[in-house]
Amino acid sequence: MKEKKNHLYVDSRERTLLLHSLVELKNQLIQQGRYTDCVDELIFKVVNAPIKRMKIEYV
């Protein structure tokens, strides 16, 4: 079965907030002595995601 892909479009402010939240989650997991592999993978994907310029028109 083919895996379904989801795309998330965020602006620079939302991307920054997302990264800060993921780093905070990673720090909490480290304090609890749990694995951070999944969070590390998400941080890597967010940081290396291509930037797509979109034109938004407000009516």
C-alpha cells in the first residue's frame, strides 16, 4: 500500500515557533531519560524543508 504524504505550509513565524516547541519537547524527553530519535528526525525535516514562496491575496 502506498504511503500517504501530507504537506504542511507555514510562514516564518510559525516555523520558528514549531522549532522552539520541538527543541523544548526534546529537552523534556532528555530530562526524563527517554529516547529523542523521533523528535530529532522532525527537527531535521523542519530545518531542511524547502521554502516555497506563495502569494496570498487578502480580500
